[in-house]
Amino acid sequence: MELVTPGIGLVFWTVLTFLIVLGILSQVAWKPITQALRDREESISTALAAAEKAKNDLLLLQSSNEKALQEARVEREKMMRDAKTTADKIIAEATEKANAEKNRIVAEAQEAIRTEKNLALAEVKKQVADLSLEIAEKVMRKQLADKSTQMELVKSYLNDVKVN
């Protein structure tokens, strides 16, 4: 039983050795270990705070980017509408100018046609008048060969003049 129950001297020296080792460890090892643990805890909490700040900054940046993207889309749509409006306006102006030019050319062509038609009609009338005169002269020469026929013709012309 002696092995199972320790002696008082053994317990004393064991406790004394334990306390000395405990004192040495508390001075040499525990202070640096606890300080290292505190430093580690502080660096982890600083890193977590920095990560949270970076996450918030990233969310803010994403929000800002989304807003900028939306503004760019709105601006692009506005530019497209403005470009379409400008293109439609240019097309309308070009169409209007083309129609005005067409109308001017058609009016000039119609005027030229009228002028040519009038000249042609005048020429035809002149030719008809010349032919009529020639025919009338030949007919008159033939009909008015005698004096009585001439007198009847003069009387009929005089009657026509009074009636008109």
C-alpha cells in the first residue's frame, strides 16, 4: 500500500516543484502566449471589420455601378431617340425638297409644253390660214370670173356684216 498512498515529503516536494514550474511558466511562457492570443484575437477582429467594410464598400460600388449603368442606358436610349428624330427630320426635309424640286421641274416642263403647244398651234393656224387664203383665192378667182357672181357675193357679205 505504500505505493498507493504517497508520503508527506513526496507530496510537499511535488507541490513545491509544481508551484515553481507554474511561476516560471507564468513569467516566461503564459504572458507571451496570452499576449499572442490577444494580438491574434485583435488582428482577427480587425480583419473581420476590414472585411465587413470591404463588403459594404463593394455593395456601395455595385450600387453605384448599377446606377451608372442605368444612367448610361437611359442616355443611350435618349441618344437613339434623338438620332432617330434627327434622321426622320432629315428624311422629311429631303423628301420635302425633292417634292418641291419635282413640282418645280413638272411646272417648268408643263410651261415648256404649253409654250411649245402654243407655238405649234400658232404655226398650224398660220399654215391653215395661208392654205385657206390660197384656196379662197383660187375659189374666188374661179367663182368671181363673172360680174353678177361678184355682186351677189358682195351683197351677202354686206348682209353678214349688218347681222353681226
